[in-house]
Amino acid sequence: MARVLVYFIVFFGMSLVVFSQVNPLPLEISLKNNNEREKETEGQLRRILNQYDLSAWLFTKKILIESDVVPHSHPVLTLSTRHLKDDELLIATFVHEQLHWHLEANSAATIGAVKE
């Protein structure tokens, strides 16, 4: 019985490691025009999300990538392709737009903070 439990724990632990490396954050990323820059930005974002734990800053899971657009949070968090060569700016933009979702979800606290 103990051996079965050990096998289960090892198998379960390995499954968690494999799953976390494949898809650490369950995001639904869509491309507006499906062009090369949007595909490259999606790859860049996925690489960043695998490299850094941004789960504390994840408030919406639907992401749209669109060329030549000003990034915005609503109705769908939309990222531009303008930061294709700059991971830090893409992270900053991603977190900034995510925070709009957090503030909206906590509107009473947000209004109170603004008043204060």
C-alpha cells in the first residue's frame, strides 16, 4: 500500500511539473489579423509568461494581440505589436492593462482610494 502511495505522489508531482511548464497561466490569446508581427508578439508574450510568474497580476484571461493599435483593457485586454523587441515594455503594458481589470473588479475600494 505504501509503495502505491509513493508511486501516486511521484506521478502526481511529475504531472504538475510538466503541466506548469506547458501552460503556466491558462490564457486565451487571439490574434486580430493573424499576421507575422502578431504571431511573433504572441510567442514573445508566451515566452515571458513561462519565464516570469505574473500570476499575481492576472485578472483577465482573454488577450487580443493587434497590430497598430493603442493597447487597452476593455472590452478585451488588447496588446499592440509595438514592443516586439522589448520584453520589459511588453510586461509593463500587459500588467498595466491587467490592473484596469483589477480596479474594475474592486470598484468600491478603488473609489475609496481615489477619494482619500
